[in-house]
Amino acid sequence: MADVEMKDAKSKVDAKDDVATSQLSPVSEIKSNVTLIERAVSTLEPRFTIRVLRSLTALRKRLDDKALCDAISEVYPQGKQVLAFRRFSVLIDCRF
């Protein structure tokens, strides 16, 4: 019998590593979730909201104070940031 190379086993492991490294940062994921929620409100489509709700569990595990502060700064306009920080002040300690 001839020897058989095991290239497929390594390529599967490499593929899993590529998927793990291609995850979005928490800030960009929050921004994309905000976009999906805006689309759900404007089109009255529940599937966009469901997509956001499904991603929240994984996002909460990776979220920290700095990421939430950065996301608020990028999502809200300059005048509305103060109101957003006040609303989330119970959850985070953010200096702006």
C-alpha cells in the first residue's frame, strides 16, 4: 500500500483559525448591529432584529468599557453623545 498524505486535516485546522481571526471587533460589530436595527425599523422587517439578537450573546462576552465608549462615540452624532453617555453611565465609566 502506498502512503497517503494528510493534507486535508491540516487545511481544516487552518480554515478554523481563519474563521476565528476574521471576527469583527466589538466596535465594528456594534456599528453593524445599529445599521441592522435602523434597517429593521425603516422596512418593518423582523429578520434584521432577529439577526442582531442572535449576535448579542457572543458580543457581550467580548465587550468591555473601552469598546462600548468607542462605539457610542462613533455611532452617535457629536451633540447626542453626551445623552448616550449619561444613559449608559450605569454600565460604564466613560470619560469624554
